[in-house]
Amino acid sequence: MVETYERARHSLETAIRLDPNSGVAHAWLGWVHTAYDWDWPAAAVEVNEALRFSPRDAIVLNCAARLSEALVTGTKRSASYIPRSRETRSIQGQTIFSPGFTRGREDWPEAEATGA
């Protein structure tokens, strides 16, 4: 897994050098900082850039929700990104993470069972 995240980081940093305004590249780099590095300040910088460049992109909104959840800033804040990501997901044809995340941690078993 280490090699996978390091390759992803390298690819995302290259993508950002080529297109510094790519919200999706910033969002995924923020995800690497969140899930792999546990570097919350670096993740916040990347996710904020992603939101600035692509505020309606489903991937960006989901990465923002994941970071918010990781920072334990409250499920209300992270959950606020989910409906917006669902709206844009259908437009963009993207599948985003697991159904359990869209309902909050306490609802994971129910969400997985219902596909919510």
C-alpha cells in the first residue's frame, strides 16, 4: 500500500504542476494527506484549494467531507458536502466511496444494508 500512495502522490503532484487549477488533483492529494500521511494541515490546504477551483465537483466535495470527518469537526459539516456530491455525481457519472459514509458513522450498518 505504501508504494501505491507514493505513486499516487507523485502523479498528483505532477498533475498539479501541469494544471495548478485542477480541483480534482488537489482533492486527491488532500486525500493522500488525510488517509496516508495523517497530515491534517497539508490536507486542509489541498482540499481548500480543490473547493476553490471546483466547488461543485463530486470528488472534491467527497474529499472535503472525508477530511472534515477525519478532523472530527462534526458530522454536520462533513454531511453537508454529501448531498452536494450526490447531486453532481449523477451529472458527472461518478461513483463515490461507500454508501455507509453518506449517512454518518453511526448509520453504517443500516446504510450498507439499504444502499443509502
